[in-house]
Amino acid sequence: MPKISVYNQEGKTVGELNLNDALFGVKANTALVHEAVVAQRANARQVLAHTKTRGEVRGGGRKPWKQKGTGRARQGSIRSPQWIGGGVVFGPSKDRNFSVKINRKAKRQALFMALSDKIVSEKLVVLDSVSTEPTKTKFMAEVLKKLPIDRTVLFIAPASSPLLMRMVRNLPHVKLVTANSVNLLDVLSYRSIVFLKDAVEAFDKIYT
């Protein structure tokens, strides 16, 4: 069972916390983590690019000129692909589906592997609590400076807190999430993770 130091907002160690082995002591499998990352990014992808085919472009219902006798090439519609303003052949369509299926258990296991790796590399910190008085960004920045963290930080709270959000939102390299919205991409994207002590318990309850 992994053990981790608990810090107060002054940056001093105030105890130790035993973490759930099933969540924070999982051996990494890079292939599974890669599969989960690909699935998460694909499922978050928005299909924006869309071109109209000749059947979708407005106009062109009438034949532009008669079939024979003009000396010009025969044409059926001014919305054919070779015309300016005509339809696009093989262009991107909003009907494309980029979603990738992944089993829920595999997705969760990949998340646990990423968190476990943060503990092994000493990039996960547990904070006993943080005062929301004063509700100032400067105060939160000073608290984070005292912790053994590296540049970018994923700050995990037990539940939604408007006061904490106000303190964190203007810090450029800090993201605040709740225990029930921790996801693999965030864990991998941020170099350090700061769990509030209550958030560890909330996270444990959600996944066990």
C-alpha cells in the first residue's frame, strides 16, 4: 500500500496517508494508457469541417444551355463540381464519426496507472487543506510555491467550490477539477498533481 506525505499550506509535512493500492499502486501498461488516450482524444473531437456536394449546393436545377448545337461542352447543372460555386467532390463531411470505443474498466485502469506513475516519480502531493480566506489568487500562488511541485499543476478538490475556482482561475499553469471529473489526459498533461486530503477520500469512494 503506497504511503504519501501530507503537507499543510505552509509547505510543512503534517503526517502520512495510506493510499488505496487498487487506485494508486497499479503497475503501468503503456499500451493500455496509449489506447485510452487515443480514445479520449477521438471522442472529444468535434466534426466542424463540412463541404456541400452538388446535391446540397443551392441552385443549378435548370440545364444551363441546350445539349447540342452551341459548340460548347455539354453541361447538366451550374452546380457540378467543375463550376465555380459548384459542389465539392470527396470533401470533408459533418457526418464523419471519429468516436473510439474503449471498455470502462480499461479506461479506469489507465487512469489509475497514470496516477500511480505520478506517485512513483514523486509528482503527486496531498494537501491537508487550504484556506479560502482571503479568496485571493496571490494567496493560492504562495501556497503552491511552498509545495514540492513542478511548473504545471492539476489541483483536485473533493467537490465544486466557487471560492477555490476564483483563487485558481487566473493562475496560468494551474487547473482545478473535482474528484469525480479527474481524467487521464489531464493527469498526463500536468507535471504535478495536488490532491486535497478530502479529495483523496472522495476519489476512493467513487472508484471502489
